[in-house]
Amino acid sequence: MTRHTLSWMALIATFAVPGAALAQPAMEKGGMLVDHAGMALYTFDKDTGGKSVCNDACASNWPPLKASAGDKAEGKWTQIKRDDGSMQWAYDGKPLYTFVKDKKAGDMTGDGMKDVWHVAKP
């Protein structure tokens, strides 16, 4: 084999490592779950049985934490199928959302909203 061929094979092997595409969909910061931009994640009390009932206008205000094709769930992280067919991340069976009124990392303006929205905790 040529040196050029071996370089391409090494590059392809780097991207073929199983699970390499998944860093966790979120992380813990200050006792709560945040997305990779540092935005607070929330749970909705009306979601039950691992199903999201936040659709349409609700999902415009509380955007779901979307899962992408090829993402791998591990441990307490799972994926649920939404009514529109898209996939959403859940933690410990609870679908996760951001809130449109949170403008910067660390904002938690949705915590306690209408007594049904809560900052997600690990």
C-alpha cells in the first residue's frame, strides 16, 4: 500500500469508532442540566410515560432538545419520538426542553413557570 492510502485509511478509521459521535446531549452545571451552549434544560409535569405532550405553540415556547440520527443513548439518557416524528432527548424518562425567554447561559426564567415547568436535575 502507498503512504497516501494508509493516510486515508487512518482518517476513515477515526470517524468509524462506534459512539464517537456522542458526547452527552447535555451536561451538569450547578446542579442542573444544561445543553452544550449552557442553556438551562427543563422538564414538563404534564409529560408522562416518556411521552412529550408539548407540541405546536407549546414547542415554539419550549423547544425540545432534539436528538439527531445516529445519536446513541446511554444510561439515563434516552430518546423519545415526538408527535411530528422528530426525536427528542429525555433524561431519566423525562423529555427535555429549553425556554425561548432564556437569553444567555445561566438564565432559568422558566423554572417554576405555571407550576409545571422545572429546571432538569441529574
